[in-house]
Amino acid sequence: MSRVQTGLETLLNEFPEKIRHSRIGVVCHPASVDAELRHALDLLQAAGARIVAIFGPEHGARGEAQDMEDVEDVPRDPRLNVPVYSLYGATFDSLTPRREQLEGLDALVIDLQDVGARYYTFVWTLALCMEAAGKVGVRMLVCDRPNPLDGSTTEGNLIKPGFESFVGLHPLPNRHGLTPGEIARYVQHRRGIDCDLDVLPMRGWRREMDFADTGLPWVYPSPNMPTLDTARVYPGMCLVEATELSEGRGTCRPFEVAGAPGVDPEALAADLTRRNLPGCRFRPLYFRPRFQKHVGTTCGGVQIHVTDRRRFDSYATGVAFLQGIKRIAPEAFAWRAKPYEFVADIPAIDLLAGDDRLRLAVESDADLAELASQWAQERAGFEEVRREAFLY
């Protein structure tokens, strides 16, 4: 099987003059590697770039911080002896690089592996960097990477005005079917971001590809995205973050495993199985999270086993999971009431879902057929306009 060449490799192999002898900042994380697992920082430096600043998105440049955990600046990287700036601090303003951090750069290189769901914050770090770089005249070099779920399929619905947040700054569906470079192009065109954007494309990637088809090694881009299986269920099961149920953080299979104390696993698995959701099966189980929600407490729930990734609809499965627990264990079900991703006045579920329709439907145990039809119409419109951003 031939291997996909990432945008990082395109930059190094075909266009090294774009960074040679240049003062650059690099936005990166642990998955910013080539096919031999060599990190972008080492490769860019070896190619003649002068790295003068490192920027870390959520979880930090080294990827050790948990979700929604403040990350501090580091005065000096121990190996490169340059400052490491955090793009995920205690306030929304911390998500954007400051003018003084960008001034003097010839280019800002961004190499971030996304997972194909709009909640995953790295693409919004990319969008905010584009805005900041445009204001100071710094060129943006975006190294494209595969959408691990494929570049064709969409799920869910678009964000409505007033529900924007760091889990969705611009209207994309929950599963968007775009690469990071294509999102950069889409956002620039649709939102009128004035910046010098240069996307370094992949070679050999096709829209129907799953990450397993690329020949590239999976390196987990954040602490709770350990495997490709995790990424496949994430567009739907991330909705559980908006509840007081456990989304499996603190276990070895986050998002594939979910539940709560007081839930009967057999009853939940039976309820979900009756729905005939395509491409998956549900295994009842008990689990005990080692950190985060319900730490040290035995939870009942299910593990989602994806049996046919082409037919599997993660978003429909996540919605069915919420409905199932609300139906069989209403005393265990509660929406998250605490602030979520720097927003305190809009429920977390509305931010993740893009509006309040899903929350109201789950609360009333409504038939979602009409709502699903509305979602499909929204996606159809999006799928037409997103083509203007396609690179492949």
C-alpha cells in the first residue's frame, strides 16, 4: 500500500525554501510527526528554519494536559531554548496568540492533526491564529493532514448564530469531512479573514480514505484520543461531555465506554440495540473511572463496538445514548451546569449541538425523525458550499 505524504513532508521535500533561513513560530502537538515519527520541530530546524517560538494548543505543545486544563507559558523549551507560548489558558483571550508573540516572525507554521469533529479545538486554534497573523502581516504555512474519518461523510447539523464557542467558532456540522487545510480555506473565504494563507497539501490522500488507509502511524493528538477507534465514535459520544454522565475519561477506552452510577448496563444495551443503529453493537459493562467524573465509583454503561465504519453514524449513536439513559435511568441523567469552554450562559449541550433543539428533544423524549430531517437539509447545503475549499 502506498503511503500518504503529509503537508509537513510536502513542505520539507518540495518547498524547503519557504522556511529555510526564516524566523518561524510553530504551532504543534505530539502528533506533529512524519511517517518515521520524527517531530516537526526537529525536522524544521534540520531543514534550515530558525525556530524562535513554539505555540501549544489545548493540552499543550507536549500534550500532557487534560481537557479544559489551563496550560502555562514555558519561558524556554529545554531542547530548542525558545519560548513556548500557551494557546489555552484561563480566558478566551488566551486562545489567540498575542501581537508581541508574532511580531518579527517571517512565518507561522501550523501542523496539527485533527480528528474530523467540530468540537475538537485544534482547528479553531488554527482559525484564531489566522486572524492574529493577518493583523501583523505574518505568513501562515498550514501543513495539511488527513481527516481520519474520511473526507466525504458529514453528520449532525450546523451551528446557529449565538451558539458559537471554542467547540465551534464557525458553522460546520458535527462531523465535517474536511482536512485542517480545507477548514482554513473555508473559514478564510466564508468569514473574510485577511491573512497570507499558504496550505501545504498532502500527496496521495483521497476523500474516501479512513486513517487506516493512509499508511501513516496513529499518534494520539490529545490524552483522550488514544486510538483511531476513539476518533470514530467521538463526533457523537463527545455529547456526553455536556452531561454529568461519564464519557469514559479515566478509563482505557474514552468515548467508546460511557455510563454512570445507577445505570443498568443490560437495560441500556438492550434499549440501544432495539434502535437498530447501523454499523455498531453495544456491549454492557461496568467500569470505574480513575479520574474526572465519578472517579473511583463503579458505573454501569456500554462499550460501543464499531462493526462497519462506512455505515456507522456516530452522531446518531451519541444522541441515542443520551436518550437511552434518560429513559432507563432518569435519576442518573443530568445536564452539565458548569461553564464549558469559557462560556457560562449557554448550556454545554447547546454549544456542542449547535443550538437548543437537541436538548429540548431529549428532555421531552421526542421522536427525532423530524429533527434528523432538518439536520440532513442543513448538511446538504453545507456539502455544496464546502466544495469551494476542497484541495483533493
